[in-house]
Amino acid sequence: MCFDMKMKLIIRFIMFVLLGAAVTSCAPKKSEDCGFVQNVYGQRISWKTSGPIQLHVSSSVPAELKPAIHRAAASWEQTLGRKVFEVIEENTSSPSQPGRDKKNGIYFLGQWESDRKSEQGRTSVYWAGDEIQEADIRINSADFAYYDQNPQQLVRTASTKSSAGYNFEALVLHELGHFLGLKHRESGGTVMAKELGAYTDRVKLAAVDESSVQCEYR
Ligand SMILES: [Zn+2]
């Protein structure tokens, strides 16, 4: 599982750089990382809205796996005590594709880069300043088969190669952590550990995951 962070340079940001030398008091205040990705000023990168963030489920995601997305979203919401995601299932005959389109989505992709075959998923987060503007979750359905709750029932698409089974809810829980701005971490039984093993049902947030998101969002 991997995390791509893409920063958009905006005029405001450039202005900070240009004025930085003369007006140092303009520099934003550094914050604790709390497990979050930080910008060059040491500020946590996050969504700055208290309302739900839309997450479009592409029709490329198999129907059997969609409930797992709702449960993974609910796990983060339970920790924060509020609605965080508005999960919207798309129902189009030609599935939407990831890209910089001002739409947050989760997509099943039957083609995956040959040099990144060990990744089950990847979340791209686009931000400006310290504010996330868009995030997309790509799921590798070329190299991995997934299951929801029952490991005996593997879901494959036409393009899925032979593979062991991976818990889809566990994968989405991890990618939603990135979606919210969290980075990888390895200690404390966290769901943000980089690797997810086959048939590993890591579907519960660890205490460290809860305190991380609460630090920023509550
Ligand atoms: Zn990851």
C-alpha cells in the first residue's frame, strides 16, 4: 500500500516564500504531527471542513465489496463521533477513472504499474497550503484478489491474476487513513502499517489510530 502526496503550488504559497524573508511573522505555526503528513511549515495536511467529505465509489468496484467501504468509513466516523464521509455509489455503465477532477473517488484498476506490483492500493492526496483539496484511492485488481468477511469467497475481476485473498475492508480502512491525511506508521498495531498480509483481518482501529485522527479532527 502506498501513499502519493502531491502538492499544488498556489499563489498564496508562493507569496509566503517570497515574503518570508521580510515578514517572518507571517510563517504559519508548526503543529505536532500526530501521525499526519505535514507541509513544509510543519502544519498537518487535512480536510478543513466539519461537514462530510464526498467519496464516490466507481462502478468499477465489484458490488460484493461495496459494503466493506461503508464499514471502513464507519470505523473512522465512530472514532470521531461524527459523520465524516458521504459515500456515493456511482451507477454508470462506463466506470469513472481517477484523476484531478475535483472528485474524490475509489476505483478498481485492472492495470497496474509493473514496477509496483506489491501494492494493493494507493491513495493520492492533493493539497494546497495545509488543506486537502482532493483525494483518490486506487485499488490494484490486476495483482490481488479480495474478500469481504468470508475468505472463502474471493472476488476477482476479469483482469485479476491468480492471487491469495486480501481483506478488502482492511485495505480500505488503511487507504481512508491516507485519505484523511495520515502517513505510514508501524508500531502499536496500527492500521497504517505499510504492509497488509494475505488473509489478515485488520479491520479494527488501534488506539494509536484513534488518537491520531482525534488530534486533528476533533
Ligand atoms: Zn499505505
